[in-house]
Amino acid sequence: MPRMNGIEAAPKLKKLLPETPIILFTFHESMMHGFAAVEVGVDAVVTKDRGMFPLKESVKALLQRRHFTARPKL
């Protein structure tokens, strides 16, 4: 991303949209990068070398989790 990377953007997005799941789609494969992502609020990390299928499955899983954990507003 031009102005900031995903690790920098995630906490800002969580602050603006706390209920929105965040998936980091990245070239970085290191465990430390993944741990850093989770620490700042990323819900899933998918490396680009794995292709689109894991990304698609992550989206589906997070949408299901959101569906099952959603609470009606009173």
C-alpha cells in the first residue's frame, strides 16, 4: 500500500470498524510478521504465494464466524 502497510493499517481500521474482520494478504511468510499482525487486530493472515483458495476460505470462515457471533441490537 502506498502510505502504510497492513500492520500499520489494521489498528486504524479496527478503531473505525471494530466489528469488521481483517485479512492480511501478504508476501511476508515469517511467523514474526504473522504474530505482529494478530497483535494489532488482524483476524487472518494469508500469504500470496498460496494463491486465492486460502484467501477465499478465510473470507468464508470469517463471514461464518461473524454470522454466528452476531447479536441482535436492542
